[in-house]
Amino acid sequence: MISIAVAFVPLALYFFALAALNGGMRPRMLTGQEDLTALALGLIGFVMAGPMLYVLPIDSLAYWRYVTWFFLALLYALMVWFLGAMFRFRVVIYNIAMDELRDILEKTGQELDAEARWAGNSLSLPTLGIQFYYERVSLLRNVTLKACGTRQNLQGWLHFEKSLRNALVRHRAVRKNRVSLLMVTVGSLMMFGALSILITYRIEAMQSLWFLLQSG
């Protein structure tokens, strides 16, 4: 129970971060790598309380003590970095409706590439060497831009990201995203439950922590 309580703490912080991204009257943009990293940090408690704990090398823990956790965290970071490379050509925009974003994309595309053209839900910028399509989550008012295929110009994509970010900074949403309040509520319940368990079983929690850090 203690390990599960600890696992919910970073997840609660992740929900608070989502609430911040979806709050206010301005959209927020994250690259695919940034979005994946935030999710990985939110799930790190469950990874440590689950897979890491079960594959924990006891002999190494007895010899290296807390340094063992550093190596496991480093391995986790490398896995996230490797997966992040697969999300290089991806952008996530929070707190914006699709009709608002489409207008911004059309204007930004024309500014960057006179040959920009739409085909359904995909936009091609041949001069920059990039092409992407969008996927939306209407309930959350979030939109993900994904590259069409792997043949993309990295410099062109970075230039597009910078221009889109600047355009979003100047944009104000038509209405507030109320889902942020739901995320704050869920995060608060998680944090309250986790802290209640840790306070109630604080002696057992400290003993477990001491064992994991100073085993041997």
C-alpha cells in the first residue's frame, strides 16, 4: 500500500501540470518529446513501485546501496529518450479548439511557404519539406500534429515549430477550458489519498525507504 501511495504522488503532479497547460485563455504547445517526458515523469512512481522493484538486483543494492537507484533511473531516462526520438516530428497543442487552430495553421503555413496546401486534415509545406496531419480530442480541447511518414526535413520542422509557437503566444482562446478544473480535482484527490496513507503509516514508510536506500 505504501509503494502505491508513493506512486500516486508524481501522477498527481502530472495532473496539476495538465491543469496548468489547459487553464487560462492561451493555448500551450509542447513538442512530442516534451509531452512524452512529462508523461514519463508522471508514471515514474508506478515504474519504480512495479517493474523496477521486481527486477531490482538485490546484490547490487547491497553493494552500491542508493546508487543502484541512480543507475535504474538513468536506464529509465535512456528508454524515454529513445522513445522520444520516435516522437520527434510531433507537436501537442493544449487548450485550443480545432477551428481556432486550423486558422492559425493556415496563416502560419502561408507565411512560411507560399505553396502550402491542405488535403483533408493534412497540411503540406513542400518548401520546408514537411507534411503533417492533425488529431483532436474535442472533450479536452487538445490537438496533436503528427508528421506524415518519416521523410521530413528536420530544419524545416524546427522552423515550423518556432513559428507556430510564436503564433500561439499571440492567440487568446474563445472560451476557458473547464477540463482544467477536473484535472485539479483528480490530482488533489490523488495527492490527498497518497499523503494520508504515508502519514498514517509513516513509520513503515520510513523503514521501507531506509531498507531500499541502505540495504546491506
